[in-house]
Amino acid sequence: MTATQEILDFAAAKHVLPDSTRAAALRLLGDTLAGGAAGAVSEEAQAMLAAVRTWGAADEVRLLGLVDRLPAPSAAWFNGFAIHCLEWDAVHEPAVVHVMSTVTAALLASAERMGGCDADAFLTALATGVDIASGMGLAATGGMQFFRPATAGIIGAALAVARLEDLPADKFADILGLAYSQAAGTMQAHVEASIALPLQIANASRAAITAIDLAKVGMNGPHDALDGPFGYFKLFEPGDLTRYTDTIGNRWRIEEVSTKPFPSGRASHGILGAIDDMIRDGSLDPAMVQSVDVAAPPLIHRLVGRPYKTDMTPGYARLCLPFLVPLLLRDGIIDPRCFHSTEFANPDLVKLGSQVTVRIDDNPDQNALAPQKLSITLSDGSRIERVITDNLGSPTAPMSDAQSQSKRDLAHSLARDDCDPRIFDDPLAYATEPQ
């Protein structure tokens, strides 16, 4: 049996989620919907919505956090964008894939156009799609060139929707191929901190729905889409699919997914989490910080080591440690409402931001997020040093109940007053019982 066939069999198999897996899926669904409701009202999302409205006027599916409705593919697009645009969405760190974003956005559209669905079927489809998207990243053997959350995410999302909509198992190979044929998104958007980053998630979410609809009308896709001569692991990035399929089904990868306490790039969370812990336990007085030095793997420098710029965009700021560190030291929180031109030009933030240095260490792993070395110089000449091995929100360093509640409260304060309260109070009912 080929590795691709093992993935297809896993996607279509009958699964009963262990209690711990179901709990992880439910927790991450709530986290994803809360962040998406906050992202839906961002300036970027509202601007993008104006374009999406031109694609069709049917009122088939809700937009996350809003009262608007759009056709299912367009709703999946908007919801994927909203979930990712604040950089607050969960990520499988070893895979370097925001696995919840595309899969959740596509499943929300699917469940609603079906008129609702069984709660356990939804969670199982979610866990299955997340597993496959994670596995695609785990199979990679090189650094990212294409934007893996979109290129791997579309595969997991399409097969998750195929499962939820109960398509025949013999259609799954076509669905995978049709999804792959629409895969897109490069790391150039990340290099430039362009708003095209969440657009790539949005495109993958919509394309997952499109792959299902094409398969339903009998269109076929390439069947050797992953390992073929022009398949995923030949064109998008090098990889060995058996790195995933040799253990597929032995454990649920959704239990390995990390949540993000801060609305910023995941690569910033090791440093921000360490600083936040020191502020909370009283070992660091933010007013005494003179400079911050970070020695980190190449991926950290590449993703969030960009220099401070007073004319940066919100997307750039979310991926800029020299802005995020001063903001956290000043406010004790990373509030998306601070991502605007007035704050970017704030002289106090500019001054400290110029003293935040991110250096590349000698780690050869192009996908590593740790370890990182943090050195803080204080105004009295003393120095605080920390070695960071786990990012806050990871399975090995989970957010506390208080931290999780703080994130939900901040997201709720950002969301529209008229958004469906079930997003925050009963996320599973919101997803599976459309009104």
C-alpha cells in the first residue's frame, strides 16, 4: 500500500475519538472561533469583505462573527482569512502548520450548507483534517519555500469536508488531487509581511470546498498528487511521506497542537512568553529594561527578526519582535488595537525597539522554533538570561485556565456586539447547529 493510500484510508475510516482527543478538538475549536470573531472585525478583514461580496449574493452560510451570509466557498474564504489575519490561530509547531485555520473554515461552511451536522461527526472530521495537515508538515525534510499552512492545510481541509459530507471513499483520491491542483501560497508574503498571508489561508479554505463540489459532479483529480513526479513533495517542498504514515492513527496529532496566547507570529511566542512570565512573577521590572538580545534558530530570525519600522503595516508589526517586545513591556499585553500608525511612531516604543536584537544561532534545523537564548540588560547594568525550550501554549507549556480566559475575554472585547454568543459560550453548537 502506498503512503498516499494510507492517508486516504485514514481520512475515510470509522473513528471514535478518545476522550482526550475529543477534548483537544473542542478546546481548539473554541480557541479558533474566538480568534476568528476578533479577526472578522479587523480593518483588513472588513476591507477584504468588500471584494468577497462581489463573488455572489446567495445567503447560504454565515460569516464568522458577523451577521452577513455568503455562498459556501466565499464564506470559507472569509472565515479562513478572519481566523488567521490576527496571527492568533493555533499551530502544530513540529509541522510548522496552522492546522486549525483552513480545516475549521472549510468545515464551518460545509456543516452549515448541510443544515447542521452531528457534533461528534464534526469533531472527528476536524481531528482527521488536522491530523493530515499536520502529517504533511511532519513529512517535510526541508525549510519552507511555499506557505505550508496553506499548501498542507488545503489537503487536510478537503479530506475533512469529504468525510463530514459522507462522500464515498472511492472519491477521496480525486478530492485530494483536486485540492492539490488548487494549492498555492509562497513564503514571499511572509518575508514582506504582506496581507497576502491570510489571503493564502482564505484561498485554501475556499479551494477545499471547491474540490468537494467538483468531485460531486464527477470531475477527477490526479491520484499521485503527493509523491508523483510533479506531486507535492517534488514541487512544493522535499519530504518523505512515510515520516507521517508509518505512525498514522497511532496517536491523534490534534493533541499536539499549540495555542497562541498573543496575536502575533508563533515564532515570537517563546520570547514574549518568557518576558510575560517574568513580569507576572515579579522577577522583571519592565521600566528597567534597556536592551533585549535574542539568539535563535534560523526560522525565528526569518519569521519575526525583522527590524522596527515606524511606517510598518499591522501585518508587519505582528511579525516584528522589536515592536512586540516593547509593546508587551509597556502594556503587559499584546492588544491588536495597538497595531496602528500612532503606536508604530510612539517614541518610547521606537527607542526600546531599536535595542531589541534577534541573532541567528548555530542550529542547523530549518524548521526549529527552539531553543532560544534571551538576554535582557537592565538599567543598573545587571543582566537576566533565560534559555527557552518551550513556547507558551504548547502541549509541554500549556496556557493556564486564567491565561486562556484572558485570551477569550480580549477576543470577545474585539468582536462585534451582535455576533452569535455561542462562538464564546458554546462553540460546538455554533459550528453544528446553524440558526
